[in-house]
Amino acid sequence: MIHVLKLGGGAGIEHELAIRNLAARVLDGEQWVLVHGCSAAANDLAQQIGCPVQTITSPGGHTSRYTDSRMIEIYSAAAASVNQRLTATLVGFGVRAVGLAGPEVINARRKEAIRAIREGRPVIIRDDFSGTITGAAGHLLRTLLNAGLTPVVAPVAIGEQFERLNVDGDLVAATIARELGADTLIILSNVPGLLRDASDPASLVSQFGLSEIGRYEPLAQGRMKKKILAAQQAGVPQVILADARVDTPLDVALDGAGTHILREVAYVRHGA
């Protein structure tokens, strides 16, 4: 049984809580692949060297980092730094972890023409180094897992022209979960899960079936849109969107916290 954890890279996320919990579960015999984000680290590095951070908003409302030729260098360096730190932390807790900070795992196709909304007007962006994920090296990940190693994967892909590409970490995790036939995908971030009211943590949607995603998708705001898309793409028995800022966040999520999106409708609790 394989599990995939996506640990968000946004501001306010305490990585050590999740890493300590992950280490305990791995040492107890479970198999996990860790995918991490690096948005806060990339923003901090960009600020340090005086490079403005810009975002792109698609006509559908999805936001992403504008990654020109300079930003892909910053983004890749930040991803490698976060990857090394998380891998070292796992090793410090006794886990045999291996960091995959470069584009060893994820393949993607560069988005050569991106439709976006800028200042209320549609524009076409052609100099962006972001990619649409086309596949994952499942054989490499299975080899590592079978050898008793825990892969730690950064959100950097290799393109068809062998260029480095910025890819969304939630979708990286979904692709890996699908490729490995994982049992569970957990996406931890700085929110409790999918909320009916983004300003009210008590409005959490606790559970729904994947077939009902069209009913709940309109509730997603900002980065939550990509997490719902990841749940659609993963194709695993359950996807859990939960809070990284609590003690033992994996244990808490698996015990029922967060939003559980289930492939089998028969398991949905009515009234969730």
C-alpha cells in the first residue's frame, strides 16, 4: 500500500510537524512518497536578489507563478533548497530518504502560449517556463520504495526540449499517485480543507464523492482550485485536503479531519 503526501510550500506552513509525523509512519512500515512545494522559498529568494514576483490568472480563475527565464533559475534553486532541507530532516528522524530536486521524476510540455487575464483584459504570454505534466517516472519511484527508501520530490519537470519547467506541486502529487496506484493522496496546506465560506473554518466540507465534484468545485477559491483539480486527476480511492499546521497532521487527516474526496460514492456520509 502506497501513500502520497503533498506538503505545501506556502507561507505559514510548519514543515517539521508533518515531517516528524511522516517519519513515524514510515518507520512503522508504511510506504510514502513526499512531494513538496516551494512558493514561499522562491518568493523569499526572489526578494533577496531584487526580482519581482508576478502571478498569472487564467480565464478560469486558476493562479500560477509567472516564470520567465530568470524566475525559472530562482524557482529551481528554491526547490532544490527546500528539497535538501526536507530530505535532511527525514534522515535526521531515522528515515532512509532520497531527494529528487531536479527533473528526474516529472515530464512536462512547455506552455508556449498561455491565455491569461491581466488588469481585466485577456493577454497571451509566450515567454513562460511552466509546463503541463505529461507523465511521471513510476518505475524509478517504485524501485526506490522497494529498496526501503522514501522519495522526496520537488515540483520541477523536464520539458520536451530538456528545459526545466515550473509545474504545480498538487498536480505533481496527483500524477505520482495515479502512476503508482496509491491508496491515498493527502494534500496539506495552510487551510483546514474545502470551505463553504473561505473566511469561516467552521464551514468545512467534510466529505463528498468524486462524482459530486462538480457540485463542490465552485466553492474552491485561489489555490484550492488546483487542489480540487488534483483530486480529479489522481484517481485514487481517497484524496484528503487537510491542515498542515496541527500536531501529527497525517494522523489527524487519516482519522477524519479535513475534506475527504472519495472515489466510491457508497462511502459518502450524507449531509457532509
